[in-house]
Amino acid sequence: MNTPTTESLTLQEQGQQLSVLGAFANSEQFQMATQAAEMLASSSMVPAAYQNNPGSCFIAINTALRLRMDPLMVMQNLYVVHGTPSWSGKFAIALIQTCGKFTGIKFEERRAGERLVEMRLVATKKETGEECRGVWVTEEMAKKEKWLEKNGSKWATMPELMYRYRAAAFFARTECPEVLNGLSVEGEAEDIAGKSQPDIKPPLFKSREISGGDVVDAEKVADSPRQLGDAEVPGKGDVEVPPPHIRLMEVLSCTEDQLNKAIAKASGDKVKGWHELNDKQKEKLAANPDKLQPFIG
């Protein structure tokens, strides 16, 4: 089947195609993105991870096309931690603010004296006026997930900032997952790796060179072998397992309020919400989300 040319598509169809396929929307778009990647890779103004690296530049351009953003802005806010692309925390907040779906975006917090113990992001949907409340990021959650214990963790040095970044990440995943484009947010990948600063080595793609030093193409390369403990979380392997209620909300595609209402209905109002369950009950429910599906409104 022939791919329709750009000229044969309406402006609306072109926009829809770009939002889904990005640089792979058609042959013309792919060629333009390839040329742009080579040009950006030769610039000293792009971040170091992208210099002389057209493959990574192409990925950044493709991401920018899908999000309809400036490629340089994407490059400045997208980094790699042990092979995992992540948005900067401030950029994740900006994505929520500029996606056009919400108004009145704010962070709610609870304190014990001067100590911040809980935070969540709250916003109002433009179309319906419905208030959307993100998941509470709590001190108890940080302790159980051992975010505070990792060497060099920003949770220990700048907790209020990390509360905001994690609250924004949780909100985006449950209310507007499309804005993250499937990527993690600053702090999450570092939590897995046990580092506080992004590690941009190895890059996503590596240019292959011939003896004369000319770059002939870009080929994907695997991450270099890691030493045991590089990104290990005890009992979880290489992947950080989100809290049970986050896993449930992702599977059921619901908000925290909807989850609490479903739990109340399923229990005949014996349990008012998620926080009344013990750890064993939470894990059991997370392993059997189908039990709650009929009660999700």
C-alpha cells in the first residue's frame, strides 16, 4: 500500500498523522528529520549527549514532532539514565500546564509542623469543569519505597522539589498520560540507579565511523554491561515496581477518587478507601484488578 504524500492530506490529517507517527509519518517527513538530525548533531549548542550523535538527535526530533514542540527544547529536557529516557521534572510540569486540558493547576500539600509530609497536584478539566486530583505523594511512601535511603538521593537534600516532580509524574500518568509520551520523569530512573544526577552514558544511539573518521550511518548499540548493584532495587530486579495503588490505577485507567469509590462499593462500604487497607490487602488487590473493574464508574 502506497503511503499518501503530504500534499494529498488535509492539514487536519497531517496533524493527526504527525502526532501519532512523528518522523515516520511519511517518506518526506522521515527524510527531513534525518537531515535535521545530522545538522543538529554537528552543532555545539545541543547538549553533549546529542553532539556527533545523529541517531539520538533523530529520536529527539521524532519526540518533538509527536508532541509538537521545538526539538532543541526536547533535547534540553530529555536525558538518559542507564539507557532509560527521562523528562526533567520541571518539563513534566510544563507539559501538564501546556497540554491545554486543564486550568487552575496547583500543588496541594500537608505539613506536620514545618515538615512537608504529603503533596499532590490538582487541576480542573477545561471541558467539564471537573476537578482532577492526583495521587498523594507521602512521606510514608518515600520511606517504604526507600527513596530517602539511596546514596546521593535528592530526596534527602531537596525533598520539596522531589515531592513536586513525583506528584506531577503521578498526575500525568493517571490524568494525561499522553503528555509524557511513555517516558519517566526526573528522579524515577535515578531512584532505580541509586544516583542523584543523570547518567547520559551510553547514548541511545552511537554513530558508526570508518577509518577516515567519516560518519556513515547510525546504528543502535546495547547498554554496556553493568556491575551488580548498578541499578538494583532489593527484591525488584532492574525495574522499580510502583506502589500497589499506582499499579491499580494504571491497569484500571482510573483516578485515586474513582479507585477509592470502587473499593468502597466492592466492600459494601465496609472500607471507605485505599488507605484503610493493610499492605497484604493492597498487594492482593493489585494482583487481582479484575475484582474492581465492575465498580469503576
